[in-house]
Amino acid sequence: MPANWIRWLAAGCGLAAMLGAAGCQTATEPFTGRKQYLMSMSAQEECKLGLDAWRETLKATPVSTNAQKNAVVQRVGKAIQAVASGPGTSEYQWEFKVLASQEANAFCLPGGKVAVYEGLFQYVKNDAELAAVIGHEVGHAVARHGVERMSEQQAAGYAGAALDAVLQSKKVASRDTVMQAFGLGAQYGVLLPFSRTQEYAADQIGLMYMAKAGYKPEAALDFWQRFAAKNAGQKSAFSDWLSTHPLDDKRIANMKTLMTKATVEYEMTPAKRGYGTAWK
């Protein structure tokens, strides 16, 4: 990219940073200590967004009628709920449901709406492994990662608008090319890596939650190693750059570095559940 383009890009992004910071609030992510910049949104507004999304999800995907799966999600979910706390969680109205879909997934919406898809049960063998998954998803919600992503996307929008204004004032002939380059840079250089940062954070928060709830933290490694083995070969090193989620081997390696701290938390927990109930 020519030097002039770089200066115009820097000018646009610098102005955007000031605009994006205006009206934002700072927060500290649980357990990681990472500083976050969040757009102003009350806990009530955030929970309302989560409730709206929850209702739409339940319209689109039926709730499972499997009594055993529903019972275990209720049991493990409430154990995680008991130790999950943070700004705004007093507004949460927790719900835990199993959804009748073979997708191997789970989520927690702002407001404490937790869903585990039936397809995920092929990867989990006991309560503690499910606690690792639910703890991770609850970690996203308690750390307000949804609002943080919205804030980051808002800032990227400000940056694009500011850059466009600079280019128009300079009467740059290749303005469209510059804007396309900025769009790619924002997506792959900021937004996607930022989401991977949140995934690593949710791993750490979830690990601490499951330990505080009395589940053996080693079960998280068991789950991710099994998940990685069953999905081996489906991602490349290049897809790690383009993906919002870390590659499984990097996630496992990072989690191993956190195991000592999680084990200390587990040993301090008076009511130990260990691996909990093993499933057939």
C-alpha cells in the first residue's frame, strides 16, 4: 500500500478511536483482568436483548423431550449458576434447556438463558465435562462479550466513516480500493482476532467456574481433547486466522497453562462433585 494511503488510513482510524471511546465505559473481565471497552448499555437492556433472542431460538428449535438430558443440564447448569457472578447478573433470570438438534453446540445469552443442543452429548461423558461447556458459555455472558463485540463493531464503523471522509476531502482517485483494503483489515485484523481473545477468556472463566462449583477441572481437558480428536483434519492453520474460534490444539495448550490455578480453586471448594455422574 502506498505511503499516502497508510497516512490516510491512520488518520481515519485515529479519529475513529476518539469517536468510539466517547460514551464507552471500561470494565475488567472476570478472572483474566483484561480491560474491556463497552458501549453504554444497562443490564436491563442487555437482558432484554437476550430474552428476545431466546424466544426466537425456541420458536426455531424445539425443546428436547429427553428427560435424562434435560435433568443433567438442569443439575449442572444450576451448579454453575450458583458460582457465576458479575456486574448485572442480579438481573439474570436463569433458564436451562436442551434443544432438539444434532448440532454440537451450546450457548448462554445475556440474562442467563442457557441452551445445550442434543448433538453435543456425543462429546461429553460426565457432569464435569458438561460443566466445562456450560461454564464456558456462561463466562461469555457474565463477561459481557456480546456487548463488547457490538462495541468493537461500532468502533470499526466509526473508523470506516472517518476514513471515507478523509479520502473524500483529499479527492483520492483510488478511494474505493482504499476502503476495500480497510474493510479487510478491520475484519481480519481486529474483529475476528478479538473474538478469539474472547474465546480464550471464556475458557479461563469457565474453568474457574467449574472448579468453584466443585467439578474436577481436568475434565475440561478430557472434553476438548475428545472433541479435537473427533474433528481432526477439519481445520487448517490458515483457517485459524479466518476463524472466530481458536484451533483445538491451541485452546488445549492454553488451558493446560491454567490448570494449576483451577486446581487450587477446586481444592478450596468445600462441596466437591469430582467428575459427577458418568453417562452411558
